Amino acid sequence: MKLGFLYAGQGSQHAGMGADLYEAFSAFRAVYDHAEVDFDLKKVTFEDPDGIINQTRYTQPCMVAFAAGMTAVLREKGITPAVAAGLSLGEYSALHAAGVFDAATAIRLVAFRGKAMEEAAAGREKGARRCLPLKVSGPFHTPLMAPAGNALREYFQGVAFADPQIPVIFNCLGDVKDDSTPIQELLVKQVQSSVFMEDSIRKMADMGVDAIVEIGPGKALSGFVKKTVPGIPVCAVETAADVENLPDTLEQLIKEKA
């Protein structure tokens, strides 16, 4: 079975995510116990008593740890991807953002801040279907993030990146990278440019995946998949029960689509 992994990003986080996985799987525990961060990763992720999980400096490490831990658990169970998209390759990468166009459902997400957002919310009579704030602490994937992108470019000069072991679809491209573009530059681009979610999902379909697994938390990306490529089975894994049931879930979904 050729699987695609689709990783959720900033905006889907919530206190308590991964707590049952930490209790159930040693591979998941290993990620959290050895993470080199400057705060109590487990306390923020599993409890968030200070209400800080939605602040980016905490959100991103929490999301990366969840993604890495879940991937380690699935790999231990022999469930590995042939292609991945939305993968958090660094603590600054995110997935939920603005500038996404989904032609299949005529949805456009646009970023606003401050008074502009208030005006957008008041202008629904002009055609907007919904206007709601995301659980993020910055205008990610827009030109407003250019200063952060420039700082990242400088920081990455001292960081070495290994080549991906499987094809990785970068959501700032909606495609895999070419040989001429370093990962560092793509991560900089991802911070301050649009996310091409529809293109990323269609690319996974073009690469012949039999099913797509959303690595949670949440199921928002599964909804995008169902609307964009309804012929490809998709399911989300967020809990220990989801992990244990995943082989049977995938088998059943593929049978139903056959």
C-alpha cells in the first residue's frame, strides 16, 4: 500500500494533544523526553496550564514533536509513507495559513490583521462566507512575515539539512523541490508566501498514493482531501486508538473506494 502522510500545522493545536500517545508508546515518549527545547514541552502540550500553546514560540515545537512522535510510532508499526506533504522540517514551518485557493470548492482564505479583519468580518454581505480568527500569533505565509523570513535566512546559514529520504511536497510550491533549490530557501519562502494546499494534495494523487493519512491533531486537512481528490481514501490519526485501528481503517476505506 502506497501511503501519503499529510501533516497538520499551526492552527490545529490544542492542549492535551498527544497525552495518550505518550502513555501508550515508547517511541512517542522518546521524542518528548529528548526534545531540546527551552520550556517544559510535555507540560505545555499535555496540560497548557498557563494558556501559552497558541503562542508561536511554543506552538511550533509542540507541533513538530507531535509529528515526529506520531511518525516514529507508525514507523515502529511498519506503517511508513511513500510521500509526505506539509511536513514540519523545522520549528518555524507551519501549514494552516492564508493565501490558499481551492478551486474544487471555490474557497479562498485571505489574511487580515487588526482593523482590516474587523472590516472583513463586517463585509460578509459582499460575498464572504465565513470570517474567523485562526489560533496563530502572526500573519504567517504572507508578505508581512518578510522580516522573519530574512532572519531565518541568516540563521539557516549555520544549519545543515539532509536530503529527504522520501519525496516531500513543500506546500509553498505545491510540488517536490528541484535539485537547484536548497531546503533552507524553501523554509524561508514558506514563512512569507502562500500555501498551495490544493496543488500539494493533487500532487500526492498524481504520485499514485493509495490512501492519505493525516497526522493530527484535528481533521481539517482530511476535509480538504475529500473535497479535492474524493477518489482517494483519507483518514486522520491523533489518538492511541486511532493508531491501533489504522491498518483496519485503511483496509476498510480502500475496499469502500474500490
